[in-house]
Amino acid sequence: MATTSKKAARPNPHTAVSNQPHETESTIKKAVTVPPSEGTNPKTVKPGPGGAEAVPGFKLPKEAASLEEVYKAPETTSLRDIAEASFGPPPPEEETVHGFDDRVKITTTTVYPWRAHASLLITAADNSQWIGTGWFIGPHTLATAGHVVFIKGSGVPGRDGWVKRIQVMAGRNGASLPFGSVTSTNFRSVTGWTTSSGGDENYDYGAIILPTQLGNTTGWFGLAVYSDAEIRGAVGNISGYPGDKPSGTQWYDARKIDSVNSRKVFYDIDTAGGQSGSAVYRIVNGNRYAFAVHAYGGASTNSGTRIVTPVFNNFVAWKA
Amino acid sequence: MANKISGVVLDAAGHPVAQARVYVVKAPGPAPDVAVLTGPDGRFALGAARSGTYEIACSTDHAGTASATVVVGAHDAVVELRLS
């Protein structure tokens, strides 16, 4: 009997297919980049030493040797969590601020690069509201986490799926909105996130398309596909809008990247709920290039979705 | 359906607090780094993809902060966060 095969229907015309082979170090011979823009009258902050931003009160932490002291904790290994009585031994706990909280507040949010970050007020399908972070990659496009634009595994009926709308507040500083507020109902992600069971964190990235060209004013980040070795040796910078700080205030931290795999980047840069979607970026010759999208808290490190070639290509397509 | 942590945020006098920011501080696995805002009735719900112990916290601009440790097992966890 003759058989025919059917192509799988695309789940949504907004989704991009992202089923490319995993990127490996050997496939990235040289960094692939698109340049940033500093927008109009940027008054750009000159970067600080060591690959971090120059922010009053911030000092790039010393690395490995001193971290043993930083993370020295009381001896509690003999104590068991009460949860074990019901559920057995747990996996390692995961948290978002590790040791000392190194984050510093950004007050000059009207200048580049701080103004290229945006505070997001997200309204989900069930009308619940959330906060997150996005960053400009072009005149009308912000990159963010996939779970910011498409909710998975919430456990709440009517919540999962594309969010209803996102209010984008670029360069927000508390109650001050120096670039106003733009609401978007136009989002992008990839099937690796939207159709996976519970959401596959390896594909957790997306974008917000604005009905205006605000990015021409704020400027945007460059994008880069780096090799494993380049990422391992880099200082990662993250700025965003965490929920544990006063509403709508922007906070920054930076630290050397811990590790990288084919789809994710791991780091000890402090974050808190609300910073999902932030850029993880490097400063190269004075220019800012994002190489991951912050998305998760982790045991001793936080993590973001690595910008590998398929991610890079989608972001470039979405910023057109 | 996935499990969740649901609850209510109350001020020191026991009144529900709207627009409080509730987020995961510790989790048994990678946790999305978002924060949910409480509704007009002070209620919220966060997804809890894995069984285990979670620490959640909430922050407000004028009513204080609170945190709690909850265990998510076969069923949802319910928690009351009292600001101080």
C-alpha cells in the first residue's frame, strides 16, 4: 500500500523554526556579529576596566580564589530538609543572588547603553500581570526571553500561551519614563519553546515588535555568536528590572562567565525575578554585543539562552 | 497540568495588597526569572515545574517585604505572605 507523509502544520505564523543542529565550538571559527547603534544624542557611558561598565559603586568582583571566601557558609551539611520526609532527597536548590549581592542601581537611564534596556509590564492571557526585561536589537524590536512572550507550564487554566500585551518602558527609572511607554501585541518566539512540553529552556528566547521606531532614539545592542573559548574568557554584563528592588528601577551587575554549553551560558551575575529577558553582553572595543538572553536562576550560577547561529539568524530576521 | 504555588499577600493589618511583586528566590531546578504582580484581591499564582522546596518572596514599595518556604509535591502549594 502506498503511503504518504504529511508535513507538520506550523503552530503559528509568528513562530520561527529553530530545529538547527546544535552549535559546537568547532563550527564557530570566528565571531559573527551585527553592530550596535547608540541612537540619537547618546551621551554614551565610557566602559570601565576589565570588560565591565563604569558604574559608580560597582567593582568587578575578584575571581575564583576569593569566591571561596565570599561563599563560605556555616557548616550545615549534616542537617536534612524536612521536605525529605515526604519527597526524598531533593536536587540542589537554585537561587538567583549568590553570596553578596553585587548589583548597583543605574540612575542615568537616559543615556546609552542603559536606555536600550526596557522595563516590561506583561499581561498574560488570563489577565495576570508580570514584570520582565527587554533590550533593543533594532529600531522596532526588543529581544527577551521566550517565557516573557509565551507562557508555558503555569499550572493555571487560561494562562499558558501568547501573552495579551506588553507595555515597554525604555530607560525607565522608577516613576520616570524618559522615553514614554509603548504597548505591543506583536511577539515572536520559536517552536523549540512554544511547542515543547513544559518549555525547553534551551530555546527560551523571543522578541517584541513595537508599532514605533523608538529604537532609533534609544539605540540598540549588537549581537554576536562567539566560540565557547571566547565566552568562557569573557566578562558578562547584565542590567535589568528586578522585582526585589523599588518598582521600575534598573540594576546592573557583571562577572566572568562560568561555563557554556551548546545552547546555554552559565554565570554568577546576580539577578532577581523580573530580570528575565535581559541581555548578557560583552564590551568589545567600546561596543556592546549581546551573546545570551538571561532567563533562569541556578544553583551556583544563573543562566541564559546562548546566541548561537540559529538564534542570531532569528534575531536578525526579527529586527528587519 | 503542572503544579503551582498560589497564595495571597497581606499587609501587617491583614488586608490584601495589590501590585506586590512575587518571585522565586530558591527552587529545586532552574526557575524563570520573572515576577508576578498580585491582583486586586492580593492573590497570585506561580508555576512550579518541579517537586521540591521553594523559597518565594514578595516586595512592595511602601508596605514592606515577606518571604516563605513551601514544599511542592504531588499537589499545589498554598501560602500566605504577611508583609512586615
